[in-house]
Amino acid sequence: MLQLETYYHIFNHGNGDDNLFREEKNYDFFLKKYHQHIDPIADTVAWCLMKNHFHLLVKIKSGEEVAPTFPKFETLEKLENQSNFISKRFANFFSSYTQAFNKVYKRRGSLFLKNFRRKEMPDDGYLRNLIRYIHLNPIKHGFTNNLLEWEYSSYDTFTSNQSKLTTILFGDEANYRFVHQQSLHNFSEYERLENELT
């Protein structure tokens, strides 16, 4: 269940051996659909897309911000289960991407594992660790050796898009980049983060 004004780590994997992204245009289309479905209900803090899985850190918006997306004639008070409504937005996004992907590649069936995973972030320490974890994921899985070379990630734009959170969690941009680089040289720490955050 997704609650208003709460941070969540949301992640999923391709079904079986399927890749979620076969070509560069798939990443762009995924992001286009993502913004269409999810921007009205959540702010995206950090993200990373890889060939066969993805990680998102989102903060669900307030009731007042989400209200315009409710079905006609529904209000925050009348909508019986806000959490189901918000989760449904994610489900609709995954379904929309899958339908388009299946049509282009002449495939059938589910593209994603059945239920997307979500984990609530309880405090700033978790948030800080999760941001590092998300950004380091392509290196961990061997998709790149350089954080700046993986363009389907928020690593390089995080400090400009999340300046307030950068200050709260990392102090400044220099420390943000230092913490990430330090983690690159200590993958035992990364393994600990993975066990803790997924």
C-alpha cells in the first residue's frame, strides 16, 4: 500500500529472461510513459533504468496535489482507498508500457514480474543509502564502469534537481560525488546496502 507524503523505493524486473529495454528508444518511451502516469501523483527523487530491471525513489504527493487526478466526482474524503488508487497508477503505467512493447516486438504476456516491489523509507539514513544504491546499480551489474557514462540514471542531475535534499543528506555536491565514488571502491558496503534496501 502506498501512502500519501511518503518516500518509497519501487523496483521491478523483467519477467524471466526478458529485457525491459531492447533498444535506446525503449528507455525514452518508458520515461515518457512514466512521467505521463506517475508525475501527477509522485515526485521522482532518484532513478535508474537498466536492461532488465529498474529502481525508483519516489515521494507520493499530498492529498491536495493528488486530488486533481481522482476519477470524476471523487474527492479525497469520498475516495474509499487512496492507497489502492495510487498503486493503480503504477499498475496502469506498467501495463501501458507492456502493451506498447509487446506490439512493437510482437510478443505476448507480462513483461514485468507480476507485482512491483515497494519499500517505505523510514528515515534520512535510508534515503541517503538508497540514492547511492540506485546510482551504483549499473556498475554493480556490469553495464558500465563509469557512473557518468550511464545516461539512464539521475546520478548526474540529482544535485541540480534535488538541491534541498542534496544539502540535507550529503551536505553539498562535492560530498555527494565523493560518497558515491567511495562506494565504488568498497563493494562489500554495496552488498550490505543491497541486503538492507531490497
